[in-house]
Amino acid sequence: MLVSAKEMLTKAKVGHYAVGQFNINNLEWTKAILLTAQELNSPVILGVSEGAGKYMCGYKTIVGMVNGMLESLKITVPVALHLDHGSYEGALACIEAGFSSVMFDGSHYPIEENVAKTKELVALTAQKGISLEAEVGSIGGEEDGVVGAGECADPDECKAIADLGVTMLAAGIGNIHGKYPENWQGLSFDTLDAIQQRTGAMPLVLHGGTGIPADMIRRAIDLGVSKINVNTECQLAFADATRKYIEAGKDLQGKGFDPRKLLAPGTEAIKATVREKMELFGSVNKA
């Protein structure tokens, strides 16, 4: 059964580890992440961007697939199904479809409008026992056409949003989505520290977890980050393993063209990436 991310993240914040949000793109992705979480006895958050939601035939289809897998794969670790970078309308649609967690990304609105819309969603999600993530200060890079430069959030604006009663807060601290450029300045720990001091027990979220050095990830967790989002790294691992399979001509041997065989190396590569991240984040055996 899907659960809200509230309890898993509150425990992570107190225990100084982070729960990984791994974005799903299809059945293989979902299965690989769930099996790895179960094997490592780790809580997990399945992230769905609005673009991936459209690609997978809508939110109801995704809810059906995930719920079916939890049952047939006998998954007992806590699993949250979460809308990633949702619009206000997208958040409402996911709540309706049966997601257990949503993100409302109001970072591109003026702070007053971000506050007003977040407030409405706080009331709605609280009523239904769904966790809510809010964002302040845009995260750099590109995610489904949303481009941000990687600026740092204003700690006082973070406090204003946190005080509305959201479950978790994503704040820009110089992190970006996708691959990090050569000239990337690194994370701003001063900003993170200031945000943490103003938001107290609120679990903080780090977007763009792909390519941030391990020591920076560990330091961010020490400073209150309890949820880390990973997407690009799984995509790169999947593509690399699939390319090797094709380049080795394995799709031409026997029934190697069967999608179950063709997609197997990529699926294993996702599992390996998720395992590595869960170990780094410290969520192993925390279910």
C-alpha cells in the first residue's frame, strides 16, 4: 500500500540519512526501483514528472501499475508515489488519481502567489493524508522544459513557505537538474545552513542529485537534507547498458530482440545505480 512520505522523511531527518526519490519512466524502471528497495530494506519515493505522466498514459495508469506491483512483488517497505515539479493543476490531478505525495512547484510565481497556492494545497493534502513538497528558488538545469539557472533560495522565503505546513521543502542551493557543467560552483552550504536554521524540523529536499560528489551529498544530509532526487543517473546507466547490448550484437543472437531480453541489461543497470545511491544516502535497513 502506498504511504505518504511524511513519516519516512521525518525519521530520515532525525536519523541523519536521506530517502531517495527515483523518477520512474516505464514498467522496467518501476520494477527495478521497487525490487532494489525491498532487497535493501529501504524506504523509497517513486517520482513522476508531468512529462513522464503523459508518456505513461496518465496518472491513473501509473497508480494502477504501482499498486499492482506492490502486491505482486510483495513489497513491504514504505513506498510513496510522488508528483515531481507539479503544476497546481497537476497536483490536483494526482491527488484525484491516488498518488500518496505531490510536489507543487510554485517557484516561478511571485512569492505571494506561491504562498497562496501552496496554502490551498496544504489544506487539501492534510485532509487526505498526502504529503506535500513545496519549492522556493528555482533549481537550475532543465526538467521537462522547465529551465532554471541554479540560484540560491532566500532563507526567509523558505521559512514563509515552511510555516504554511508543507511536509518537505525543496530549496535551491546551487544544485541543477541533469549533468553538471565543468564550471559548476558546487553547493552553497551557507545557504543550506541558513535555511535549516529557519525551518527547524522540516525535511529538506535536494533536487538534481546526479553528479553531486559523494562528500557534498553527505554534508548536505548532515545539514538537514532528508530527500534526494535522482533521475538522470538512472537514465544514463540504462542507456549505456542498452547500447552495449546492441553494440555487442546480442539482439541478433537467438531471441535477443525480445524486449524482455533487450531491456534486461538496462534494468539491471538501474538496480545497480539505485543500490549505490541508497547506500550513499544511508537509507539501507531503515524501512
